[in-house]
Amino acid sequence: MSEAHKTMTAAKMSALTLAAKEAMPQEVSRADLMAQVRRIHYDASIRKGFSADQAIILCMETNLS
């Protein structure tokens, strides 16, 4: 591997790492939202008579397709 290729590869990795770090706040917000949706589905399943174990399984997949 040439020095130029090594330098470009390192630069690309640095850019990807920086982009990932900058996206972390949005990822935290997205994860919080996903957890809230799962909790809503879990609680609804419990209200409809499913056991806690069944509700856990049901809230893992939150779409109807």
C-alpha cells in the first residue's frame, strides 16, 4: 500500500469518526424516542391482558406488517 493510499485511508477514517461523534446527540434523542414507543406498546399489551413475558416479546416489534 502506498503512502498516499495510507494517508487517504487514515483521513477517511478520521472523517467518519468525527461524523459519528457529531451525530451522537441525535442518536441519543432517537434512542429515547424508540424506548418511549416500546414502552407504550408494552404497557398497551399489559392492559390488553398479555403477560409481562408476552408483552416484552410483542413490544420488540412495533409495526403491524
